[in-house]
Amino acid sequence: MVTSAHERIEMMLQKREKLLSGEIVVEGRLVDASNATLFGNLQTSISESFPVVYKPIAGERPLWDFPEGTLAGREVAAFELSDHLGFNCVPTTVMRDGPFGLGAVQQWIDMPEETDFISLAQESSSAMRNMALFDVVINNTDRKFGHILITDSGEIYGCDHGVTFHEEFKLRTVLWQFAGSKLTKAEIERLENIPKWLASEDSMIFRQHISPSEITALLARLQDLLANGMPYPSEDWPAVPWPPV
């Protein structure tokens, strides 16, 4: 079951087709990002434009544990899974060409300046639980406080999903308040729908960016989730990203 908050998120997001059309006009760079992350506007017509984040593959820094040139694709894959499986916690994200070549383009989400996103992330709300479960599914290695966004209307999103879907379980997150809890009936039903989706044509874009071995690992994580509920922090590696903000 999708909550009303998530329904509002879906209503305010731009359609994929909008992000795939028009011209990206870069206005600046987000300097805190480790990879090239550009802010700009997507001009879809003479009278219509909206802000986006553009992450060209050419601007990705190589990582020792992820295949080179795959981070933008993982951003797209995270959105595809979120959108099709009812998590609805990732802004619309597509792979397309731009001023600096092929890259991930994501709808920009404005957040009120006074937002206390650290307190928000530590709540045991349904929206935070939804994001925590999503992070386990996608094996998010970098869920920081600053990667949690809230709009004026109260919708909650997550961003920066480039280091996800690794074959090894590497969950690093600030959302550990649900560790050890059992899954609800609705959560179980959602997880059980993932293998069906992966076997369907609806997952075609997802499967373009995530390797068969990574999909096998994803299915194994699902089975572990269904059998044991929300995981505890690992004792074998840092369970919280650094810096956490």
C-alpha cells in the first residue's frame, strides 16, 4: 500500500518524457559532490523550463569497488525500481545526452532552507521507514543526512544513488532506527513483486544498467529481508557513511 504522502510525490514529479526532451542549460556546479554534479535548467519549450541535476558519465571519478562509468546508470536504476515498485522516494531520473555527454539527469527538488533534515531522518515515520527499506533493497552504500530531501509540502525524497546495487552487501546509512524490526504485510507484498517486475518488460531500463550478477545479489537480499526483517549494522565494515551529513 502506498501512503498518501507518496501519492503526492508521484503527482508532483515530472514524467520521464519531459526529462528526455528539451535542452539542458548548465548554470553551475555543486562543489560538495565528489563527482561532476551540475545544476541547470531543462528548457522543454520557449515558455517552460524546470531545474535539474545533470551528472555526466565523463565526470565520474573511478572507484575501486564499482565498475568505471556505471554510477549514472545506477542513479537511473534506483529511480526505475522506486517508481515501478511503489517506493516513490526518488525524483524522476533518466539517462540522456547533455552538454558534456551522456549522463543521469534528475529533477531538482527545492527544499526549505530552515529544514532540520537530521532530526527528520532520525524519526520513526512511515516515510523514513520506506526509505530505509528501499536502501536495503538497492544496497545503498552512501545514505547520508544530506541525501534526504523534504519539500514545502512535506514529501520526502532521496538523492545520490550512484553507489548502489553492489554484489557484496555494503549498506552504509544513517537510517538504522528500524534495525531488527519485522516487515509489515504491505512491505512483504512489495518485496515479493520485485522478482515479477525484474522478469517483465517494465524492468528493461533497469536491466540496461545493472548487471546479471548484481541482479542475482539483489534477489538474494530480498530473500534475506523476507526471512529476517530489517538488518542490523554490520560489525565487519563501517555502517554509517563519513561524513554522515
